[in-house]
Amino acid sequence: MAAMCPVCRRQPPADKYRPFCSKRCADVDLQRWFSGSYVIPGGSDEPLGEDGEED
Ligand SMILES: [Zn+2]
């Protein structure tokens, strides 16, 4: 039947963020993709830092 969000598995996918239920879950999945090479601290809404990066 209805597929649940693969991240939290508690809510059905939202049209806007399929197959995830929210941007947060989409971000979580994205971070998994980048895990190991790219770590985002906290639960920021921004995909990239605003303060630049360390050199
Ligand atoms: Zn979710």
C-alpha cells in the first residue's frame, strides 16, 4: 500500500519531497549519500554553509 518515507518510516511521502516526507528527511538521505566525505553539523536548512569554508 502506501510507501512510507524511507528515512523516518513514519510518514507518507510528500509530493514536494518524494520519496521523502519532508525536506528534513530528504536532507538526511542526502547526507547519507555524502557521508564520509561531507558532514553537515546540526539540522541546517542550507545545503551549503554561508560562512565559507576552511582552507
Ligand atoms: Zn520522513
